[in-house]
Amino acid sequence: MPDPCPQRIFDRRDIRRFRNRSRNDFARYDFLVQNSAQSLSDRLCDIRRQFDTAAIDGPCPFTHPSIRRSYHIGENAPCDIVADNEVLPFAGHSLNLFASILTLHTANDLPGALVQIRRSLTPDGLFLAALFGGETLFELRDAMTRAELATRGGVSPRVFPFADKQQMGSLLQRAGFALPVVDSDLITVTYRDLRALMHDLRGMGQSNAIAARDRRNPGKALFTEAERIYRKAHADEDGRLRATFEIIYLIGWAPHESQQKPLRPGSATARLADALGTNEHNVPTRRRPTQHS
Amino acid sequence: MTQDVDPKLLEILVCPLTKVPLRYDRAAQELISDQAGLAYPIRDGIPIMLVDEARKLEDREVRK
């Protein structure tokens, strides 16, 4: 089978493996998923619309309490399916809601994943997502990079390359979503030590799944040095290590003619000056500054 | 004991590779994509729509 995405950042098998490994104990580490699912749920409450065919892409089964609590799932028993969000198994125009909870940051081809989601939506269908953004774990990235340079004379990717919030709006538009909205939250969690942070990340199923990662045993020296740097640069006054998680929230709609659209430039039929009850003044053309070569 | 898949779910599921509708083999608990030559397993009523967990179909199994 040809690889659908030749430039793979993430090893998707590892991602599934780490997720499965964390499944049994997930409720102990699901605070970020809970938090994001709740935020998405709040946004959903603001939209007065019934969604009868919805897909929720989450790091744990749909029936898991983490998701169930936030979405007030009632009589309509949901169905779980296992799927890869890089190759979605939904027919075109089959869903009116697609919500993704902290999974899209591991897509190798994020624009492609967004296009597939948009295609699976009916016209005027809604896409909601929470994903980790570029600020996430910047302290860990900094400490690991500097420690690795110091102890091994080179660096290897140890923290996921997260998407930048600034790019998400245009990515949504490129994927064909109308009325895109992007915002974000910064959540700072403090940890006793580096080990506790690593333990939490593992519990969330977010261990390093970068395809090109250094798979050798990192050795103790690297972590001792990383912890020293981390504590020096990114600790609270009481000595606890700060870890930032940036959660980007996306909203987009599959296009439909009922949606509001900007008018063509020059198509206005009323003058702004009349609406404001003021006079219109021409702006004097500014002379170019003389250039000295 | 086999758990049946919700018929509404079967309506919206397609083969993730070819995006064509799937054939439901109730006895084998598989969702079959003739075009891709793959059978996606259903475990405890949960369709596993992963290409690397799908079973490759024998030639005689494929319906044209």
C-alpha cells in the first residue's frame, strides 16, 4: 500500500500504540481533554441548531466518561468507531457536526485532514476542534534542546512540532470552510519535577511519536541536565516546574448560500459619511519621500 | 455474542481509502470494501476503520 503521506512527521502507529497504552488509566490524566471538550461544548451551546449526525474525534472512545460528561449524551446511544483522522471513513455530505478533541495536532497532513472533514459535512455543517498549539511545552522544548546540546553535542526532535495559531485561519479557509473563527487558551500546569511531567504526558498518550526521533536510550545525564535547566529557567518561586499548554480552538462551517458573505468592493449603495452624519473629506495624496541613493 | 452495528452508522461509513460504500458481512462481522480489497473488522460492535488492521480479501471474495 503506498504511503498516502510521503513526508511523515509522526509515526501514526506509535500514536495509536501510545494512545492504547494510556487507555485504561486515562481518566487520571484527562484534565486537558476534559477542559477542551467542555470549551467546545460551551461553543456548541451558543449555536442554536440541532445536530443529528455528529462525529466526535477524540483520544478516547466516545462512550468514555471524559467525553460523555461534556456532551450530555442522552437517549441517542452513540456509536464508537476506531478511525484514523488522516483517512476518514465518512461518506461525503454525511455529517452535520464534526468535533475533534485534541487529536489534530498529530495529523501529518493537517490541510488534507481538514479537507476530508469539510467534505464529510453537509452544506452548513459545523466543524469544531481543539488542538495543541505552538506555545505548548515550550519550556520542555527549551530545556531538552539545551540539555541535549550540552550532553550529546546535537539535538533530536523531542517535542511535537505544533501548529501555529496564526496559520490556522488561512488553513481553514484553504480547506474550504466558511466563517472561520480561531482563538486559543493558555493553560499552565506546574509539576514537582521533570519525571512527573513526563509521566503525565505518557498518561495522556502523548509520548514522543515523531518518526525521526532518536530511539536510543536517552540516558540519565540528559534528563538530569534538562531538569537543571528547566528549574533554572522555567520554575515558579516555590520551585515547581511550569508547563504551558496552548489549546487552539477552531470553528468553521461547510459553505452554504444562507451564510453571510462580504459584498463585492465598490458595490455599496449608501455612503458611510451619510450614515455617520458627517462630511466626506478627500485624503491629500502623500508625496513620496525623496530618495537619496 | 455479536453486537449488531447501528444501521444508521453503516449508511455514513465508507472505505477510508476509496471512499466508496461498504458491504456489511454480518456473519463475519466485517465491513468489506471490494474496490480496495479490504475487510475492516468489527470488534464488540465497534468498526475498526484502520487500513493496517484490515484483512486483505482473497480474489474469490471480491464482488465485482
